[in-house]
Amino acid sequence: MIVLNADNRINIFAIIRLSAAAWLLAACGAALAAAPDSAPPGDALAPLVSAYTRVVMPGEDADTYRDLMGNVLQRVQRSYAQEVELRFLTAAAIKALEPLAPESGEPPAVFKTAITAALAALDPHSRYYDPREYRDERTSVSGNFGGLGMEVDLSDGFVRVVAPMEGSPAARAGLRSGDLIVRFDDQPVPGMTLADAISRMRGQPGTPITLLIRRPGRADDFSVALVREVIQSQVLRWRMQEDVLVLRLSRFTGSLTAMVEKAIKDATASHAPRAVILDMRNNPGGLLRQAILLADAFLSEGDIVSLRGRTAGNRRVWSADAAEHLAGLPMVVLLNRGSASAAELVAAALQENGRAVVMGQRSYGKGSVQSIMPLGVDKGALRLTTALYHGPSGRTVQRTGVGPDIELVPAPAPGERSGRREADRMRALPGADEPLPPKARVDESRCAPAGSKEDAALACAVAFLKAGAVESFVTMLESAELPAQQ
């Protein structure tokens, strides 16, 4: 994901009843952006207010959350990345409230049901965080939390493992990308929201949980017992492989750029690297600012990225400054299908500026940016798609991803199928044309000895840097004259 943190809070506009069928906004001193709806906002909100009033428990909180609901939907209409009608949002919310019995719901719960349904109708990444979920999200972005250590999403009603974190309980238990979680202990997953599922996986360190797993290619479901741990996400690992500096980035948190700068300083203090590999395989993304800073760290000129949203505040272009780390050193960026969002932004910036050769598989294809909008004390926050990002060439990776210059064909694991990408998700926003085809396509197993436990993709990257050019690398593979690995 790519996330923008918004410090500003959303003001609550009071909605007052003028008749049984009509609600209008009270004067608030701020003009609203023109809406696609021809009817006034109060008319569009009236059916939803009626549905909300029917199912909510009466009381002061009911009025508070009714007002907040109207304000939030108008904020969504104004700030969303594409034009959206208020009536479209209210229709989705009303449909979610229809099954509820009269005066049966606590105001916060009814509000959450309505807003969650409205946001879910937009795209796979916009959502509402209740206060607990918002705290969990901030903890997750900071890099430390209690849980199992894996990136997940929803797929066909089940929780799908996107990627386990290295060294985590999930990784040690053998969970892998594409596994579907069918049940948590005795609780079936179908019907859960993603937030509910994440909440069940997180918990007090030392507490056990059993997952029922469905693995593509395997006939029977199987159980995996895990124990929760404090997940201290190691967002950067680095090492020297021969004379090549390998920077392994697992996600983009608030301290990533400083970690990279320290790693480069530590590495170059004892040995000057001849080349650098930026390994962002299975990196799901993170903070926009860190992605921009990281790309800038390896560029001395050129555009990095442009944000293109509907509002002026969500349109901006970032360009590189003159300072550059490891200037002039050959560079490879490693990607795979699990590389998404902020990782794709960095890869596109380095590739399109001619700074790095991208190697691996085509990336996930998430080219949208989400802004976090707090709603006030104990009210939670919105995570709203507010823009698409475009690389220096003007192309967005949305749906189509970053195409590698050198495609590596991995050896398939038994029973493994290709993982889902952004284009496979319901309501995924439209994107760009296909990327350019790769300059070469090679079997990555050619880069490591048969039966070796060596990372074949990384070995290919090192071999390419030794070869110095695509043609020389391909010739080297065809003649099986790979440089000796030390």
C-alpha cells in the first residue's frame, strides 16, 4: 500500500431535520466542491438518514453519528480519486442497513456498517477504521506489533496470505503466498471483514492460535498451530555478496530511509561496493514519503513521481535533488508479483530514469494512493483512495504493474499457482497500458547450481552485474559460463 498521513481532522457538519423527508446542511462557513449530483446534498442524504434513524438506538450518540455519517460521505465525494455521486455512496450504505432490525444497533456500530459499505463500493483499498483498528494500523506502520507476521488480503471470502515476514511465526510454520486461511481456531473466516481477521491474528505474545489452511494444488485442508510473538518487522537487511551491496527492503515504514543511509555508510566503511541490488520482492508498500525519499537517494536528477487526484491538494510532482548515494554504481532492482505500491513507485522511478535495471517478475499493479483522515477523538479514521501515482514517463502502474527489463522465470513449487494481482480484484480502479516487453526472459534456475539452496533470483542479479549488459548476461547463461559464486 501507499499511505498519506493527514494531520487535519474532519469537521462535523450539523445536519438538521427540516421535514420528515428532507435534510439540509447547516451553514458552516466553508463552501463544498460542486457535486456531480444535481440534487442538493440534503436530498441525496435523506434516504440514508431515514434508514439510519430506523435501525439505530435512540439517544445523543445517535445524533452525533448521524451528523458524522453525512459529513464523511460528503468528504469522500469531494476527495476521492475519481468523480463519485453522493447517491451512489448512500445507496450502498442503505443496502447494508436494510437487514437490521428497528432500533437494534449501537450508533458507532450502525455508523461503521454504513460507511464500510459505502467505501467498499469504491475500490479494494478504501475503508473505515474504527478506533481500535486505527490504533492497530498506526502500530503496524510503526513496525512493531503482536501477531503472526504475514501480509494478508481477502480472496473469495477467505483470508489469503500475500507474503509471510522473514523469521516470523507464519514463515517458520511454512505458510506461503497464496495460502487461504479458512478458519481461526473455531471461527470460520467467511463473513469476516479483513479488519476482523487481522484482529484475530493479532494478540498477546505467547498466546496460541490454530489456522485451517487451504493450499492451491493440495486436495485436503490442513491445520497449522502457531504462537503469537512481538513482530518487530525488520524492514531492512543488508549484506555484501562478493563486492555487491544487497539491500533487502520488506516494507516502507517511517524510518526506512535513515536505515538505508546507515546501511550504506556501514557497508562502505570497510569495503567499497562495485554495484548495488535493491531487493523489493514481496514488499507490499507503505508510506509515500519514504518511497519518494528512497528513490531520491539513488537519483541526482529527473522526476520521481507525480500524484494525480481530483483536488489541488492531491496533485503534486516530486523531483530528485542533486545528492545521490552510490552515484555511478550499476544497480539492479529485484521485483516479483508480491512487490506492490510504494515498492512499484521506487522501481518505476529508477527504471524510467535509466538508473537501474529491473529484474524478476512483473509487479502487483497497485498504483493508487490512500490518505488517512482521522475523524476525531474515539471516532476512528478513513483510509481513502485520493490519487493515482504516475512514474517519470507519465505511466501509472495501476493494474498493469512494473514490467521487468529482464524477466526471471521461477521454478514452480509443487501445487503452486500464480498469485492474484491488483487487476484480479473486484472494483480495482482502471489503469494504464501494458508495460514494455522484457529485453530478455531467462530461467532463474540457470543462475544457481542444481539442488542448491542459494537464492536463484539474487544469483541472477549478481551474475548480470558481473556481465555488465543484457546481451552478455544472456550469452553467459546460454554457454553456462557463470562466474564462480564465492
